[in-house]
Amino acid sequence: MGRFSIPNLGFLLLCCLTAVSEASYVKYKDPKQPLGVRIKDLMSRMSLAEKIGQMTQIERNVATPDVMNKYFIGSVLSGGGSVPAIKATPETWIRMVNTIQNGSLSTRLGIPMIYGIDAVHGHNNVYKATIFPHNVGLGVTRDPQLIKNIGDATALEVRATGIPYVFAPCIAVCRDPRWGRCFESYSEDHKIVQLMTEIIPGLQGDIPANSKKGVPFVSGKRKVAACAKHYLGDGGTTNGINENDTAISLNGLLSIHMPAYVNSIQKGVATIMVSYSSWNGKKMHANHDLVTGLLKNKLKFRGFVISDWLGIDKITSPPHANYSYSVEAGVGAGIDMIMVSNNFTEFIDELTYQVMHGIVPMSRIDDAVKRILRVKFVMGLFENPMADYGLVDQLGSVEHRELAREAVRKTLVLLKNGESADSPLLPLPKKATKVLVAGSHADNLGYQCGGWTITWQGLGGNDLTSGTTILEAIKNTVDPTTQVVYNENPDADFIKTNKFSFAIVVVGEPSYSETFGDSLNLTISEPGPQTIYNVCGALKCVVVVISGRPVVMQPYLLSIHALVAAWLPGTEGQGVADVLFGDYGFTGKLARTWFKTVEQLPLNLGDPHYDPLFPFGFGLTTKPTMHN
């Protein structure tokens, strides 16, 4: 038996090394390969368990590295207010996201998970983030460039915490202010909502000119994948009841509620979230015609469709009453990623059973996984799965707060200014002897930010995050010699015994979101009406309303000298004082009809018998003043 000569050994070694390098080269990991080739190569390697794992999105509180590895989980989310620690720093967020991601990368195929969070008016779960005005105010601006800039700033702040995916924007067309999510809607008019879809290229980057229709686009590590929601008709439910039925013709559904989705798809939106609501009695989460037929087949949407939180459970009433039916109907309708939150093994087991038994076809699973992988590849998640610390200084930056302050100024709508055009009250003089500031919302950052801020329902008080209340803003703005006196709910005696030059009364709604905000009476919080009567009966007063929608104002209008709708301005209350005191003029025009009485609702521009307190498009203007 002959011995190997040295050259032969070298040749063998070379062969072995070549084989190893060929084995380690896989097409899906090569960014030079075309997108379609990468998707096809990766899918050809995936088992059913790995595919169903990609379709599963779980809550961060159950997303351990072991869970990610064992179940091949494709996505993790923070539900409203779900944080790694109270007042967590960006670094704490990044460490959490990377710990979870390491679990995903340790799997056989190393498919990165995608982490999603609600950033609906800035990075709203995160301590010290810039909180922008809610959409109800932004619609007033009719300024797509401003909205795009807000998208850009939000993307940077979200990436500052290591997160690449946001459940925003909400492009609902709110047709009834009794709906608890009306503040998440830009307008009752789909044309304004369409304009505001410019937030999508702000969040994701501008889609290249030669892009194929419907293909998702996210331009790298400073941008995030967006999510247009809630598909379809969420803002049109009967009596504005959240998650209720939208009773409308197909023509009405497509002409009012659909147009902004067409714009979003044209702008390369990566994902679309299905609505809890129904259309003419059929749950959207089970609507194959609208999810697969219209969205995927007709409009050629190529990103992925995601359920809402426990959305498939709610296909049945009561929720979760027949889970196997919910899984079959939801996945069968065309939902690609299921937001299952905590109880993920039940979903995985059920869907696996249904595929093995031919209830859900393998082609449906492959469609879902292809879409999810497409988004992950497009956004560069395979090349850059780990979050870095390079953008931590973007969170709550001075530039972003200045942008939010500008947005606040442009969202304000002046509804009344003096008894006549000849005797306006606004702009207010900065130099006055003594100014009264009153009302439950004057010194309350939480109320000013509204729901979806730090927690799901929002918080009252000033300890939630950093920002400027309207009271602080007034003090910052007036002349140093002007005395500012704050009394939340002053009585007649207090007003009489102090010689006030004028008063600013700030009242409105408490914070709320979703069903908790549904309201049949739309009144401002007590003792708001009492404060208005006490103060405005005795003094020249401007009333600033902090609310997520138009509220009942008709009974107080005669006693009020000037009235400002400030919506939910967010952390930068300085923007309110900027305009009250004339550093900037009022420019905002209502993007919603302001009703006289709730009995008129729903009331939208174009309705017969349209008789509002203030019509859609109304808004008085002022010029900036040169103060002494």
C-alpha cells in the first residue's frame, strides 16, 4: 500500500477546503444575488416548522432567546406600553432587542427576527422620545412635507432604540368622532388622508423611480418598515363604536376608505395591518375577497399582511371561542403574520395540524413566508440584524423637538377671535400686569400627549416623560415683568380679588385609546365647563381645547372670547404659546367637521342637512406681531 506523497496531501487539503467553502456559501446570504433568488433559495431550505415560525409574532415579555431558537419565531413586538424597564434608556432597549435577535441568529438558518412597535406619534412608548401631535392635529396642516419630516424623525428615534419596524401610520378615515381612535385619523376626508401618506417615505425612504408596483421598500439602517392600518373601513363603524361593523356599499368602502391604501402601496409600504372591524357583518380578519382578492391580487401588494393584536381570536364572538376556525379563517383570508402575543404554542400547533391535514394549503404558507422574507431582505435585516448604538443621540433630539414644536404651531385652529373681526383678542400681548392661567389641562403633560403615550391608554400628570406643558410655555413666552398666576379651577372670589389683564383657560378630554375612548356624549372633562363659566364670565379669556376630536362647545361659545382647538399637541407645548402670543400666526384649517350637538352625528362634509358649529375647512388666521 503506497504512502501519500506531500503534493498529494496538499491537493487533498485544497479539495477539502473548496468543498467547505462551497458548503458555507449559500445564495440567500449573498446580498449580490437578486431578491427573488435569495427568497427562493432560503425557502427551499426551510421546514414547515421554520415557515410557521416566521408567520408568528410574539410579545417581548415571552421572547426569550430559547423560545426564538426553539420555535423559529419570525417577529417580536412591544404591545402598548410594553417596555424592558420603566423609563428605559435607548441602550436598555438595544440590549433587549439584540438579546432576542441572538436567539434567532442561533437557529439552523439564522433568519433574523423583525421587532415591531407602535410609533404612532413619534416613538411613543419610549421615555424621553419626542412626542409629536396626534394625527387629528396633523391633518389640519395639509402639509405633506411636514408629515414626511415627522416620519423621518420618528424613524431615527425608533432606530435609536434598535427597532426596525413600526405599526404606523394609521390611515383610517374617521367618519364619526364618537370613535375612540378618531385622534389616530388625519381627517374625515380621504383626500387629506391620502396627502398624509407622505409619512411613509419619511419612515421608509423614497421609493426608487424604477420600482415595480407594490414591492416594499426600506432604505437601510436609518429607516424603518412602516405599516398602513387598519385595513379596511376602521373609521366608518356604526356610531363610531370601536371594532364595530362598517355598514356601507362596496362603492362607498372603496371611494372613502380605500384611496389612502392605494397611495401607500405606490409609496412602497412594507406591511399592512388588518382591522378588527367588519364590513357589512363580515370580519375583516376573515375577508378573503378584500385581503387576498383586492389587496394582494388586484393592487399587487407584495409586502406582508399582519393581523392586529389577537385579531384572529376576535373573528369569533366571544373571542377565542373556536380557535381552530379562527386560524383557518384568518390565515385563509390572506393574513401572513399573526400577532399572537403570548400564547404562541397554541397557534403554532393549530396551524401545523391544519397544514398537515390539508385544511390550509401549503401554497398559502409559502405565500406568507415569501412576503415576510421579502420585507426582511429588502430592509437589509440579513446584512445588519444587530442593532448598534450609533443613533442613540437621536432620541428626543433638539432638532426633533423643534420639528414637533413647528408641527404644534401648524395644527392649531382658531375657531373664534373676539366678538367681531374689529376687536380680536388674539394674538395676546406678552406684556401684561397679571395673567391668569386656569384649567385641568394647562399643566398636564400626559393629557397634552393623549393616549398611546408611554402606556397604551396614556397617563395624566407630568411624570411620564420630558416635555413642556402649556403653562410652562406661557411662562417662557411672556415678558419678564408679567406675572403668571396658575389656578386650576378658580372661584369667583379669587378672580374678583386679583386684577387680571386676561385669562388663558386650558381644558379638554382625559387621555384614552381604542374602546376606552368611545364616547356617546363627547363632553370635556369636569370641572372644565365650570372653569370656563367662572373665568370667562369675569375676564377676557381664550379657551384652549385639548382633545382627540371635536367636542361639545356650543353651550359655552357665547361666554368665550377666543377659542382654539389644540388637539393633542404632544410634548412640545411651547408651540401653543408661540401662536397665542403672536410669534407665529394661526394658519390651521379644520380637517374635521365640528358639530353643534351629538344628536347630529355622524356629520361629514357633503352630508344633506349639513349644519355644523364650525364647518370642515374653517379656521381664522392671524398675522405674527412685532412685540414691544
